[in-house]
Amino acid sequence: MKSAKFILLGLFLSAMTVSCTVSEGDSNEDAVAQVGKAVLYKATVTESIPAHLTAEDSAYFAEKYISNWITRQLLYQKSLLNIRDVDNTLKEQIENYTQEIYIHHYEQMFVNQKLDTLIPKQQIVDYYEQQKKDFTLTQVAVKPLFLIFPKTIDVARVKRWFYSSNPNDIESLKDFTYQFSPCFYFADSWFFIDQFIAKIPFENIETSKILSKNGFILEDTAYYYFIKTESIAEKGDYIPLELATDNIAKILIHKRKQELIANMRNKLYNDALHKNEIHFFK
């Protein structure tokens, strides 16, 4: 088996070398392997090799490709000799499969050319309101106040603003944050709880601590992290529209795609009827 591999590898490398010197019309010189009337050409093998492989890995990838191709051809030719398609079942399956492949690729090409993937915000809102019962949370979602400050700040002053409910203090905190925080969320975005916890650069953050709404402060050698949950959507509640938007957009685009294909098929059928390209026999 090992010697057979090296023979195949040698054949491929030889084909690569020869292909640089043969004329364009001398296609036999580009052949790597042949089984019966089936011929495998160097170009087919080289096009299948991933671009990131080293020269050595490319050679062994080619050897494996050639070996698999030979085995496949042998099996195919053996099957032709031993299977009798008496009632044309296999022939029909092959024809149907071929049609499905062509139809699928044509419809994909048609959709790529015609599909408008821009979904107006109002359409997303309307769908959300109409299908709201289908959008329920499977985990808690939070709208957090999350502020990061360097250790050089006057932390006592920021703490006072952070824990205060006074509107003036809240405005002072916002102004200060815009100036000095490298990253922040001002309770203006919804996150799934796991998604938000992943943004906090500390391990073993307890979910209950985040959901308490009391607020807390963490610190490392470089930064303070001010964390307070302002709003909570419980498991089983409706998903906030903000978190459902991407999923709704995908649903609406899929619906557009299905409608586009259905309309194209109907038009194709009706046009063929109008042009007398379809004939019915009694």
C-alpha cells in the first residue's frame, strides 16, 4: 500500500513537471490517471488543492485525491457491469437529481440577482407586534449600566454619582463617562444575560449579583468596572424588540425569497402557456 502511494505521488509530480513543457493541444500529457475511458487531468487535481497547504502537504493531498478518484471510477464501472436497470428506476432517479441540481442553482442565481435584503424598520416592528407570541425569552435579558474607567479617576466622586438617583448626578456621570470611559453602555441596549456576563473581564460573576439592581464595582490593576442593571426581562417574557430584530429580518428575507421563487415559477409557467410552448394530450 505504501509503495502504491508513492507511485501515485510520483505520477502527480511528474505530471506537474511535464505540464510545464507540453503544448496546449497535447491533452494526453496532462493526464494523471486513467481507469477505462475515464481520465483524470492534472488541472482538476491542482484546482482541488487548498491554497494554504505547504508543498509537501499539497503533494500528499493530491495523492489522496487521485487514489479516491481511482477507487470511485472502479466502483462506478463495476456497478455498471453488475446492475441491471430493467425498469429504468435508476435512470429516472439520475434525471430527477440532475434536474434538481440545475433548478436549485438557477433559483439561487435568480434570488441573488433579484432579492432585496433591505428590511424597513417599520416592517420589522409590524411583524414583531403581529407575531409577538412567538418571541419569548428562553433566558433572562438585561439592560445594564456598564462603565469602565482608568484607575487615575477620582473614584469617590464617580461612586457618588453612580449610586445616586438625583438627575443632576446622573447627568454629571454621563458627561464624565463621555470624556474618560474607553467603553460604556448607558442602559440603552438589551443583552441576553450570558452575552452581557461575557463582556465583563472577570471569572465567576454570579448572575444573581447582576440581577439584584443594586450595582457593584470591580477593579483590576488598570481599570474600575461600574455595573448596575437598570431593566430586566425575565425568562418567558416577550423578547425585547432590539434582541428580536436580527431574527425577524432573517424571517422576512426568507419569506421574500420564497415569494420571489414562487412568482418566478408562476410567470415562467404562464409565459409558456401564452407562447404555446406547453401542449396537453387527451
